[in-house]
Amino acid sequence: LCLDHISSGSLNASIVHPREVYKGCLLSSAAAVLFLHNLCEAQH
């Protein structure tokens, strides 16, 4: 199991190239991937 923080953005946007998202998956030869956003943010 691995957790990678890729980007922190503003209130309504985060600029991330797909290459950065998939880089860790490919380098670790991941068999499966789960993508989440706002993982630690409180919901209002």
C-alpha cells in the first residue's frame, strides 16, 4: 500500500499534468490504483 500526495491547489482548482498522476503507479508497477481527491478535507 502506498499513499502519494501529488498536488495542493486552491479552493477550486489544482493544476496537475496526468504524467505526474501516473508516474508513481508506473514506477512501482502497481497492479491496481485508487484515485481520490479532497481526502482530508472537512465536508461543509
